[in-house]
Amino acid sequence: MTFNELNLIEPILNALKTEGYTNPTPIQQKAIPYILQKRDLLGCAQTGTGKTAAFAIPILQLLHALPQDRNKRTIKSLILTPTRELALQIGESFAAYGRNTGLKHTVIFGGVSQHPQTEALKRGVDILVATPGRLLDLMAQKFIDLSHLQIFVLDEADRMLDMGFVHDVRKVLNVIPEKRQSLFFSATMAPEIMKLADNILVEPAKVEVTPVSSTAHTIKQAVYYVKKADKKNLLIHLLKGDEIDRALVFTRTKHGADRVVKDMAKAGVQAEAIHGNKSQNARVRALDNFKASRTRVLVATDIAARGIDVDDLNHVINYELPNEPETYVHRIGRTGRAGASGTALSFCDAEETSYLVSIQKLIAKNVPVIDNHPYPMTAKDFAEAASTMKEQKKKGGNGGRSRWGNKPAGSSAGGSQGRSTGGGNFSSQNRSTNGGGGQRSGGNRSNGNRNRTSHSN
């Protein structure tokens, strides 16, 4: 299928052609016709599936068909999204796809001066992209009038709930017109997500693609077992080669991200961090530098990275494994987009083996082990880590106990591997760690084919 088959108007088709987009993704193929029919929509789609274009394109077409008074613009569509970065990315998408429509949009978010935002609102906009806090703040100051709203989009609903924005969302719902078209997108459909959707949508069409438990087949995954203290050395070792031109590196904490940047700077590697403690200007500058390849390594925490869309990103590195397996899927989804190939490398220390087991159970596959590197874990290393965790547990901490009984992957406690070679180092030789479980059931979810050139999210 091509975009020409979706009954899109010429101004939008020309804009898509300018962007180099020809084939819609599965979520776009399914969602765009429903939205053009002015139906409410419930969409389950993870990052990297082209979700933003799936709602931005039909919104632009529907609003373009309305009578336009350029001297008195009113907000006709509101897109509510959890993070500044994602808001900016959505704004870029509306600018790209709507360049020939004459429609105006603006993006508002906190952490920066409100003056440029309020000035744009005074001039009038048709489409508003906003984060919840700044939206409610400017509404309270009477800068925003949503009484003419026709299309409401709640994007990344699961992350909204994770970040504690559910009450803010409900405040917005209380003031927008009841008669409207509503679009609801989430990467997961937990019960609390469905409850929120039921309060927003009326007889919605439902589309589901690429469930969060799946990883793109174009992404090559691998794991390195390495002591926590050696992770920085391993990262520097990998970056010494020519294979990795740019890498998005994930840590669990803001402090950890800053520490990695300092370690990279000492090794002569250009790196910047992006997380919640950075100013908005610093975050935007870091992302722009990374996109332009002025910075080789971008170190990010999970929430700050939501919405990052970088063309031709070949490597994602999990410097620290996430403690939620779904987060792993989101992280590595930053590469291997639009059908391109990508590589996701993970560093796993002894305390993180339980996280790896959970990840492999979720994605229903084993992640191959690479141990031909200078800093491999040994059986002795695992035993020492297990002893430390045991002592921590006695003192009242959980110690990060592994689901493998604090024994190393590849040991008899791990199941099928049951051997080690080379003086305690674990040989992969096309082996993979144990822990692959059954495929999660996610209802009638369709994986879809990544048959596209468009890769906005």
C-alpha cells in the first residue's frame, strides 16, 4: 500500500513526497481511514511504529477541510503528550506534513519561559501540542480557550500514568467540549489504561500493531556479562572501533547518565546527557548535536528519551539494564526503525541477571552472549556478587536477588547452559542465555510488516 491509496489530499501527499515517505506503516494503514471517518480511535502501538503520522496526517486533512478564518484562528485540535521531547517531535511532524495546508500549530511545555508560547497563542493556532502542566497553567491564566476544540489526542497514555499525570488529564477532560473526536494511543493496554480510555472514547475503532512484547526482527541483540566497575571500560573499548559511529546509551538514573558522560569525556569521547535535571535548552541542544553527529554518544534516562526519533541510529547500548522488561523493548526500538537494521547491546552485571531473565521471557527469545571482550565476568565474580547481595539482604535490603539463585548465567542454575570454559569465562559460541519464555498473549495483536519509508513517532 502507498499513501496515495489512503484518500489523502494533494497538499499532504506533496508534503509526504517531500519528506521521502511512500509506504504507510501498519498503524498508519489501519488508523488513518478510521480517523478520516471522524471516529474515535483506540490505538495500541509502541514507539517506532509511525504512530505520530497515524494521527497527525488525518487531523491535518480534517482541519484543512473546515472553513478557515486566518484572522481569527481557534484551537481545533489538542494533542496532549507527557514529555517535552515528544511534544517537540510531534510539533515537527505537524510542520512537515502540514507545510502546504495553511494550518498553524504551536507547542507548549514547561521548564522554559512562557512568553514565546503565549505570543504564539495570541496570534492564533489551529493545532496545539502540549504537556499537561504547562497547558493547565496557561489555561488558568486565560491564554488558552478550548471551547472550539474538535479533535482531542491523548498520546503515550501509559507514560502519562507512569509520570502521575492522570489527574491533570482528567482536569483537561472536564473543560473540553463533550462533542468531539477523541484519539487514544498507548504502548500497553493495562486495566488502568483501559479504564481511562473508556472515560474518553465513544464506540471507538480499535487498532493494534507491534505489541510491546515484540522487538523488530531488524535489530541484532547481544549481551555482555561484565562487572559493574568495568562497564565504563567496556563502553570505551567498543567505541574505539569504527563500527559504532553514534550510540544512544541508556542508564537507569540521572546520576548514572552524568557519570557516563564524565567517563567518556576522560576517554576523549564526545558525549552529552539528556535527563530531567537538565534545562530544556540543554536537552534540545544535546539532541540536536546528536542528530547532527556533532556528539557521538547521547546518554539518556528512559523518561527523557521518550519520543527521541533519530534517523539512521545504528546502535543502542543498555549501559544498565532496565528493571521493567517493557522498557527494554522501548529502548532498543530507537534503532532498527523504518525497516533499517540496528544493533542493541546490553551490559549485564551480576545483580542484573534477574532483569535479563524477565526481558527474555517478555520477548520470547534468548539474547546471544558475547564474551570475547576484555572484561568478561567469571564464576568467581558472580560468586562474590552473590555473597555481597546475601549480606545486603541480611541487613534489610533486597540485594537485587537474581531469579537464578544468584548464580551466573551459564551455570547449572541457569538451566540449559550448564558449563563454562577458559578458566571461568563463559564462552558463547553461538549460545544464548537461558530464560526465553512463552510469548505473551496480547489479544488480537498484529505484528505487521515494517514496510515503510515514513518513521515519524
